[in-house]
Amino acid sequence: MTTPAPERATDALSPVRAALLRAAHADAEALLIHAEREATALLDQARAEARAILDEARRQGEADGSDAARDLLVRARRDARSRTLAARREAYQELRREAAERVRALRGTDGYASLRAWLEQRARDLLGTTAEVGEHADGGVVARAPGRRVDLSLDALADLAVDRMGAEVLSLWEL
């Protein structure tokens, strides 16, 4: 059996990687739009509450009211920021889950057998021909050699693809 050159293997995965990136961008964009709408609503609500408290504080006295309103607005902004970050974190985690699901779906394709064979060969290239290579429960392979382990499971490959997006992931929040 001839081992495909790493360049050809990378080229073979390019359409899958590109499709995953497009899907991840679309999914993340939808999640981000939802998160930004929620954050905007929360900010609007916080501003309305801050205005109401500010009006009441003015009635109670300019000096006391001004300080209380400023503190409340600071807390409201912190709360809104915290919720925005939580929504972004959730969107990122959803991106990772979606990428893993889409990569796992490769198991049901006609090309999975050749992908699995390539992953097994890659594991042996990394750990040596005596490496013990086995199927991962969610697809792909895991290989072991004395003192070393290689995880080429589909989940690990999906995580690696998302990690390699690097700064591109940040662009998901910059509409």
C-alpha cells in the first residue's frame, strides 16, 4: 500500500475543512446574532432600569441619586458585558460541538474507509510501524506505542480544525 504524501492528504481534506469552516461560520453567525439581540435587549432593559432609578434618585436628592445611579449603571454594564461574554462562550462551545458532529458524520460516507486507512497510516508514521492502532468509539483512530499516544479520533480532528481557525474564530463575533 502506498502512503499518500502529506500534501495530498491535506489536499484531500481541504474540501471537508472548507465545508466545515463555512458551516461553522454560518452557525456561529446565527448564534452570534441571537446573542447580540439578547445582549441588546438586556442593555436596553438595564438602561431603562438605570433611568428609572436615576429619576427616583434625583427626587431623593441630587448628590445621593447621582452616585447611586452611576453605581447601578456600572453594575448594569458589567452584567450586560458578562452576559455577552457568556453568550459568546456558548456560541464557541456550540461551534465546537457542531464541528465534531459534522466530522463524525464522515463515518456514514463512502470515503470514510479511505480516511480511516489514511489516519491509521498517519498514526504509524508518527509512532512507528509497531504502534497499536485501534478504532475510536466516535470514529477515527487512537494509537499507542511505549510512552506515547496519538489521538486521531474524529472529535480530536474537529477540535484541531477549530483551534487552527485561530483569529478567524474572533471574526465570527465581528459582523
